[in-house]
Amino acid sequence: MLKEFREFAMKGNVVDLAVAVIIGAAFGAIVTSLVGDVIMPIIGAITGGLDFSNYYIPLSAKVTAGNLADAKKQGAVLAYGNFLTLTINFLIIAFVLFIVIRLMNQFKRKEEVKPAEPPKPTAEVVLLTEIRDLLKKS
């Protein structure tokens, strides 16, 4: 079994997977920081510091607290604020990735080189083409 695992790992499947997981984790940390530390403060400044994380709907009449933490202690609440915040973060990340990929595709198109024109036909090819055309006419 150990020998089979070694052969499997040597084919590159496990190594590729490990590299992908590490790169994905690093990318996730970068994106989380970008959204939390750069984009959301700008959105917060535009919306006047609006924070959705404490939004909730009380499911019990005895819940009278002003913030979510105290409301949860008093009774059942439907805390939709965190879901709303995560949905907004997802949309922002998707939009930023869309813009980045679109820019990368534009740069890629600019770098594409036009295919070289075919070389001019040699004298023999021109002569054979003329002979072929004359034979077709007759």
C-alpha cells in the first residue's frame, strides 16, 4: 500500500494538489484582506458607516436588545446581517475578479502576433499554376 501511494505521489497528482491548496489558501487570505481592509472601508465611508452584521429579526416577544449579541441572549433571533455582509463581500470579490480577468484577456489579445504571410510562390509553382489554368480552359 505504501508503494502504491509512493507511485501515486510520484506521478505528480498529490504534489499538484498540495501546491493548489497552498496557492488557494494564500489567494484566499489576500482576497479577504482586500475586501475587509481596502474595499469595505471605502463602501462604509460611502454608506456612512453602515454595518449589516448586527441586523436581526426577533423571533420572540421578549427580545428587546439593541444589538445582536444581547438579543441572542434574550431569545431566538433571525440574524440575517452576517449573511447579507458575506453576500456583499462575495459580489465584490466576483466583480473584482471579473475586472482582473477581463484586463488580463485584453493584454493577452494585444500580445498575440498576426500570423506570418505565406511565402511568395516560386517560379516553378507559378509556371505549373499557369499550365493548370490553361488546361482547364481548353
